[in-house]
Amino acid sequence: MKYNYLPICTAFCTLGFFFTQAQQTQLMDSISDRPQFEAVVLENDPQIDGEIINDPIWQQVPAIENLIQLRPNYGQPVSEKTVIRVAYSKSTFYVAVVCYDSEPEKLVVSDSRRDADLNDEDSFLFIIDTYHDRQNGFLFGTNAQGMEYDAQIDNEGKGNFNANRQQGGVIGGTNINWDASWMVRTQMGDFGWSAEFAIPFRSLRFAAGSNKTWGLNFRRNISKNTETAYWTSLPLGFDMKRLSLAGKLTGLNLRNPGNLKLIPYALTQFVNNKAVDPSETDTNFEVGADIKYSITPSLTLDLTYNTDFAQVEVDDQQVNLDRFNLFFPEKRAFFLENAGQFSVGSPGEVDLFFSRRIGIGDDGDLVPIIGGARLSGKVGQTNVGFLSMFTDDVEEAAIVKNNFTVARVNHDFQGTRSSLGGIFINREGLGDINDDHNRVFAMDGKWGIGNKAEITGFVAKSVTPGIEENDHAFKILGNYNWNGWDLRAGYTEVGEGFNPEVGFLQRTAFRKPEFLIWKAHRLKNAGNLLEIRPHVSYRGYWNFDDELVTGFLHVDNHWEFKSGFEIHTGINFTTERVLEEFTLSGVPIPVGNYRNEELQFVLITNPNNAFSLSTRTFIGGYFNGDRVSNSGTANYRIGDRFISSLNFSHSDIQLDTGNFTALVGGLRLSYSFTPRIFLQSLIQRNNVSEITSVNARFGWLQNANTGLFVVFNIVKDDNDLDLLNNQTITIKYTHRFDILN
């Protein structure tokens, strides 16, 4: 077979040079230059009220003040005085910060929703690596109004994520759907603002013992300067999730706090399906429960019965303008906790385990989850995960009962950023069909070369009755990332028989070389221009008949200004080979080989402003015609309580075989009465399926994503004469009992 390996070979040679250099500079030129702080034990717990300056308990704790800017003035001290104190008692971990501000009237508080993005306002965040494995940790943050932000960090935050959330979610990397029981209180005054965090040890995962060390880093955002500053100095392109560069918190003496939680729920649902019977409303009542038990401080067992996700935000509508599968992220909290421990593959392209296969049918049918169990955590330096779930049958969709089992082991090699692991994924049909099963076996690993480079990869095999060959998949990826350089080269292969039924494949049967050359350059004496990021990337999908099916060469530059305003100016060279005719919105795409060019333009306004806009535009050739495509998000806020967001995607496609316009719009409205009481709605419409949907949710959170939820859903299909095809009202209450509190 003949393949054009020149681009990938060139990229690998370039990476090889940098890997050699990185090996000569082990672990950040020695981790010993990272800042450290000795933990202080408190005999008496402080009152959590946000008062720091005049609290005698806090005045006895040494302060951390030396934060360093990452932007706008790289390497300079933070522009406003910041005083941080860290301490702990037998049961609780405490952090206190005073964010002095010479112009407190300019403080920006943009959002009060739990887990809302804190990047675009005055805020303070900290991350703790409780295992000190330099890979995983817990992130906490707040703003001047005392909103609660927490997230679970896996693999230094690398992975896919979806930031559109009130109770939304992510996949691996940064998991904001992890909600712990903790408290934060703030105060504002002429000095600026202050915050006091109290995090019970039973809400964390860690190794008990004497004289323990945690990784630690702090971040302060100062909105008026579009400024970010950290305790530990970071190279360009990194943030505090880069735990291998974190400072140290030493001298911790920790014991097992005990943790047993019972989380029952009760739900009432009223369903009026006008397509079936306009005059009839069905009433459903459900109860269920979860149990969470910490076998050790680092190993947790979760049990669930009659699991329900009625309070979860609905999916964003998408229109498929290509031949390949659309990806809809997981948003259900049960599956997102510790999701990173079960993630193996290439996120969004070759996911070996994709939890949406559990409880959701291929056509979007809801499949009742009878119950299951999950064991996850760490034993020494080994991450372990076990998940077993049972789903019920759905007769009208011809879905039988199934058991889904996932077993995962991954060992972190101390102090090396390297790991080696394996995963087993099994679906077992519990009906009358013989050989109704699908299994996937895989190994994955990461070799950290100093702190600047790494090589990652996986190899997998599926077992499906009736498929005997080419049932493999693998990937290898090399990456050098330091001081603004980001160099990557990789190769992925998915065999024609590879069939991960409990996973996600964007496309089947391909060989894919790829590379990226990226340089972020911080400018000096360039006026308001802060940084440029020129880069070039390539990915090509070849089939096993030596044919290039999809090729994508991207040449671009990002122009970032000190105000936060950005533009990206790029050009794409694309190749699409159509081997079998298919249709886009009813327009046929004939067999052929299509080579095109298109301009790409991105505009991002200052997100700190009350109104902000981000757009992406493509203008150029598309298959046998032309495309003009615009997509983006317009955000508008009033104070810190009302947030609106308009998402839009408009594509005008003119082909030799026909023309069509695809329009998808979504309007999010959210009002937060307090950080724990919110009203949110999502109104969506697309002109291809001609479906309009409304999702409205009221939430009164009590503790860690429990409380009262009232959800109202309307789905209207324009092809049906009924005004409203489907209406559902759900009232759900869930409560958390701390049995060992």
C-alpha cells in the first residue's frame, strides 16, 4: 500500500529532537524549585463568615503573598496585594484569601450559578493534588459573591469538556459535574474582597498517614486588568491544572474521616403525548436511591437503584452536515463522577467507553436503569475503577435487558508523569438471544519525558459474534509543550471489524496521521496587542484501499489583545472523497473526489464585558459547491444574577445538485436568586428536523447537587398538526444524609 507519510514523518523527526532535549532536562529542570508551604494545624475551627483580616485564628497562620502574573505582564508580581492562608483541623481543610483591590468599585461579578466559569470576573481558585501523583486533583473557586465552583481534575485536565452547564457535564479531563459538600463565605469592602473555604476531609479522596505532601496552586483573576496570577510560575500556554508544576503543601497528618452517604429521591412526572392521545395525561411516580461509602479515604463504593436523570439539562440540537456520527456529551451526574478513570481512547473520535450507551438507546430512546455499582479511587499509586449497571427492556424499541461492565486499572509511576493501564468493557444481553454480547480489551499508557514532552497511546481489540478479523484499534501520539511551543504528531488506526458497542466511533475503518506545530509568542512594546499564536495542523483519514477519504490542512494565526479581544485568521485546505452517494438535508452528494479551500475567521470580544460575542465563519468550497457558515454565541448579563446566551449556527450551502440552508438556534436564560437557587430555560429550534423544544428547570440545591428540581419540557414537531406534541412536567426531590457525620 502507498501512503503519503511525509507530513507525519517530518513532524515525528521534529518532535524527536525536542524529546531528546527534554530528556536532558528532567522534570521541570528539577521540581525542587517549586514553592512550598508547611501546613498549619488549628486547635479551634474558625467561624466561616468571610471575615479574614480581623479573625485572630487566621492571623496566627503564616501568609502566602508572592503570586506571579501569567497575563498580561508575564513573570511580573500580581498587580494587587493578595494574602492567602492555609490550615486544617481534624475534620476540615481550610483556605482563606484576602484579595485587596485599589479600586473595589470596579470589581466584576458576572455569574452566581454554581460551577459557572470564573475566568471572566474577579475570582480566586485553588487546586489540591491530594495523592501528590502530579496528575489528578480537586479544584475549588469562588467570586466576590460567594458562588461555589468545584471540579475533579484527571490527567492534568486533558480531555473533552462541555462548559454549557447549570447541571451539565464533561467527559474526563475537567469534570465540573463533581459536586462535593463544602462551604465558602465572602465579604466585600473598601479593601477589596475576601473568601473563606471550609472543605470537609470526607468530601475529598486522599491517602491517610503522617507527614503527607499535597500538590497545591492558587490563581487570582483581576477583571479590570484581564489579569491572571499564580502561586507557582507557569510557562505560556499552561494553567493551574498542570499539576506536575504545582507547589507543595507539606506536613499533613491525616486520618480516615469516615464517609457513608445515603441519597434517596422521589419523583412525580406528568406526561401528555398529543401524538398518542391528546386528551390523556399519564402520571408516573418513582423512587430510588444512591449510597456512597468510602472504603478508605481514597477508595469509594457507589451503589444506585432505579437511577433517574430527570433534572439533567437536555442535549443541544445539532444538524449533521457531514457523513459521520455526531457526538453528544454525557451530562448525567452519576456517570460523570470519576469519569476520567474510565476514559481510554481518543475523546470524541475513538472512545472505548462511552457512558451514554447505558440508559439511552441508539435512536435516543430512554432505557430504564435498574441499578448498579461503581468502585473507584486509588490504591497506592494505582487507579482502580469498576462499574456494573443493569438496564431494563423496552419492548416498543426492541431493546432487551442488558448488563454493562467496565473494569479499569491504571498505575501512575511516582514523580514521572508516566502511567500504564488496561481496561475491559463488556455488554451482555440478558434476553433470549444467544451470543448477544460485545467486549473490548485495551491497554494504554503515557511516558512523561521530563516536564516538557510525553508520548501517549492505546491498543484495543473488540470481540463481537460474527466478526473475526480486523477488530483492532490503536493510537500513538507524541507531544512537546513548553514556553509557548506545542508540537504534536500522531497516528490512529481503526480496523474495519473494530466494534466498541459501549463506546463511540466518529467514523469506522480508517488510518489517520496528524500533526500540529504551534507557537504562542508574547509580544513586547506592541501596543494593545498581547500575543500571537501562529500554527499549522494536518489530519488525514485514509481507508484500507489506500484512498484518502478526508484531508484537512489548517494554517492560522490567533491575535489576542490585552483587553481579551481576539481574532483568528486562517485558511483550510480540504479533501473529501465520496465512495458511495449520500444526502445532506435531502440534497444528493455524488461519488467523487472533492478538493476545496476555505477561509476561516474567528472573533471573540472581551468576555469580561456585560455583552460578549464569539463567532466562527467559514467561506469557501464544499463538496461540489460552496458554503458560507456562521456559528457562535452571544452572551448578555445583567448584574450577577441574570445570564442569557444565544447559540446559533447558520449554513448556506449551494451545491451543483441542489441548495439548502441549515439553521440551528438555542436561547439559554438563567436567573440565580442565590448561588443555590436558580431558574433556567433552554429554547431550541432547527429548520432541518423542524423541531422546536423548550426545557425549563427550577433548582433549589441543598448540598452537592441534591435538593428540589422542577423540570418542564415541551417538544413541538412542525410536521404534526398538533400545537404541542409532547409535554412533560417533572418534580424531583433528592436529599443527602451523612450517616457517619
